[in-house]
Amino acid sequence: MTMHGAAGPWERAQAALNRRDLREARAALEAVLQHEPAHVPARVLLAGVHLGERRLRDASSQLLQAARALPDDAATVCRVAQALMRVGESAATHDVLQHPSIGSCRDGVILASLAHVHQSLGQHEHALALMDRARTLRFDNPDFRYFRSIQLQFNGRLDEAREELESCLRLGPTYGRASLTLARLRKATAASNQLAYIDEQLRRVAPGTEDHAAFEFARYKELEDLGDYAAAFEALARGNAIMHARVQHDPARDARHIDALIARCTPSFFAQPAEEADDDGPQPIFIVGLPRSGTTVLDRILGNHSQAMSAGELGDFAHQLRWAADLPGRTLLDDALIERLPSLDFADIGRRYLAQTRWRAGDRRFYVDKLPPNFLVAGLIARALPRARILHLHRDAMDVCFSNWRALFGDAYGYSYDLQALAMHHRHYRRLMAHWHAVLPGRILDVDYGELVSHPDAVAERVFAFCGLPMEAGVTDLSRNAAPVATLSSAQVREGIHGRGIAEWMRYESQLQPLHDAL
């Protein structure tokens, strides 16, 4: 986009940004917009400046104005969509992704980038369709093949996902995540496994990288499939040690956050609940708990109901907490946000959450927001959304902790890479959930994973009654649910309900004794 008369301030803004002078950049960009209010790149840059100044609301305002003045240019549309997603404007992101310039775009790089936005929004069918368009335009590299394989997996096309991963590995010889995903998608046998390949890559991969850790996690999975549990545990321990060193998790910070939440969220904090929405629009059902506790199984059961839509793992409630506090941030909670909780307008948080998410329900009465770490803010959800249902999935302590330790979550869930930190996190989780039950009796329904897999119909009936839904035949048949699913268990949940994950840790009972003792 050319500037004509505003070229001077635009150039000053660029120069100021290059030297990280946010104050000068803001003044120059405001001058650009005074001259040309529809200058979308200037609004996107100004939003970035506001974020640098810790002003989330102002950043969101600039991006929403940019979304109303989009040019017929898919690259600019993509940039605005990416920026809107970063600040939690999900509804506006959804609208921007309908822009007609995307339909006529012939640039594979842009289409692949737009696919990532759809993926972040949980629209996995759309993400795969854009990746397929990019592929027809000959866009290709190992990253692209890896992420396309993930979308194939999320969309239930598992054979194609395995083929794409194998082609990714042929292009990217040290792509550890692809090797790990492939290991999860098929069972290794003596005649068909990746062990020789993984051993070769472990000699070549950069030490201490996430790729290095991923190859160790992949080696663990292959060795476990082959029954060599001693070597499997050693590989898993090495992978976790690499990630623990990389992530630098701070257990004291977690303890401080839990203590602060409990101290602030007293019965008097909930004495003035938010006003209920005065409309009959779709209502959310939240599923919370630790990762790997069975939340996806429960989500798929609810998604089988004719009156409920599975919306995926949404970050919208956390975004609205941050919007209310005017505090940008990448984590669900931090010290500054917790400090501001007593002054937040929870009625407005609830209204904004509904405005950002209700489009996901389609024609259903309910939609399911399945983000496990929302257990941290379950009480805040209850205050902001008095009509929301909250389901807490809990699982045997050793089962869920081992399932976390054997997963590779990247930079998320940093506690999961160290057994002592994992045990401490579990204790904090149980303590906080007990607090939510104490101060909000009856608002949260506990669902036991062991009972869910052994008596799915009985548990489903109890869950539906809590949510105000009638029981329907066949809801516990997960094989009939063809909707995309984007979790580590996305392949397993398509097999149906089973209890194979129960007590798997006992293969490593002696090695995991320190975890058992700590719990």
C-alpha cells in the first residue's frame, strides 16, 4: 500500500520501530492514520506498539478497525487475521477468514499461513483445504508436510497422515517431531520400526534441542511397543531431561499462583455473581482437568449429542480475563493478572466470552469448551458465566502423571518434564479443585475417568443430566463421531472407549517409585 502524502510519518515510524523507540513509532503511526484512516498496515503496526506498551485493549481496537477496512489483498488479510488471533479476537478472526481475496489467492506461502490461522481457531477442515490448495501451487518443505500430516491426523485420515510423515522425514533428516508423531500413529514391530533411523538421527541432531528430545520420546515409544521396557524408560528419561533443561520450569511460581487464587477467591468474592445473560443463546459447557486425564473422551461423548457442539480447546476465557485487566500475556495466569482479579468486571467478561465463542455452536443449544488448564480459572468461569456447566475430569494420580511425563508438550506444561515438579503440580491441582468445590458447591461436576471407561453410559447419563440435556442412544459410541479432533489422543479416541491407559505406569513401577512416593 502506498502512502502518498503521509510518506514522511510512515518512514519515521519504520525507523523508530527499527531502533525500538515505541513512543516515537506510536506518534508517527498516529500521524499516518490521521492522514489515511484506512491504512491497514499502519493499524497493525500500531497494535504491535500498543502491545509493547502493555495496552491490550488499545491493540485490539486498532486491529478491529483494520478488519473493517481490509483491502483486496490476501497477504494483508492474513496479517490482520494472525494479529487478531494473537490478541484473542476470535469472532473477528473468523469473519476476516471469509474475505473473498482468500478464494482467489494463488500464493502457496500465504495459503499455508492462513491454514495455520484456521488451525489456531480450531477449524481443521478449513486448514487442511487451504494446505491442499497450497500443495497444488507447488508449495513444499518439511515443515509444511509435517503440519499437513497433523491436519490429516486431526481430520481422521490416518493412513494419509502416516504417508505424509514418512515423506517429511525423507526431506528433513533431523525432524524429530515428525518421527515422534509417526511413532504414535503406528505400532512398531520387529519387522517394521524406526529404531535404526532414530539412532542415526540421534547421532546427527543438535544436542539439547527439541528435535533431540523428540527423537528420544520417539525411541521410547518404539521400544515400548517392542516390549523392551528398560531401554524404553531410559530413552523417556533422557527426553524429559532435555526438555526440563530447555523449559526451565519454576515450581515456586505455580505454588504462588495457587496460593494467590485461593486467597483472593473467597466466599465473599463470589457473593456478587455476574448477571446472567438475558437471552436464550447457546451456552458453554466447560471440560477441565489435567492434560491426559480423559477430557477428549468426554468431549467426544458430548459432541455426539444432537444438542451440543464440540468447539475444541479454546483460549477465549483467558483472553477475556486479560482484556478486562488490560494485560497482554502468553500464559493463562500471572502475578499481575491475579492481583487485578478483585477489580475486574466479571459480567462483562462473561458477555465478551459469549460474543467471541457463540458462533461455534451453529444451531446447537450448547457448545463444549475443552481446555484442560481452565481448572485454574474454574471459579472465575463460574462467576462470569452463571449458566455455564463445568465438568471436571479426574484420573488416578499415577496414571495421569505418567501420561503427562510420557507426552511431549513442547514449551507448554513445563512441570511435566520432571517427576518431582509433576507431583507438586498434581498436589496444587487437587488443592485448587478442592477449593473451588468448597466455595462453589454444586457448580462443578466431578467425572472419574476410570468410571467413564468402565461404565460410559451411566456416566454419560449423569453428565447430561447435570448439563440439562436428555440422554440419547449411541452417544458413547465414539466411532460415530467424525468431527476433527486436535489432541495428542486424536488417533486413539477414534477407536472407541477403552481402558488400555489404566495402570500403564506399572510397567515401570520400580523406576517410577520416586513419583509414587512424592504423590
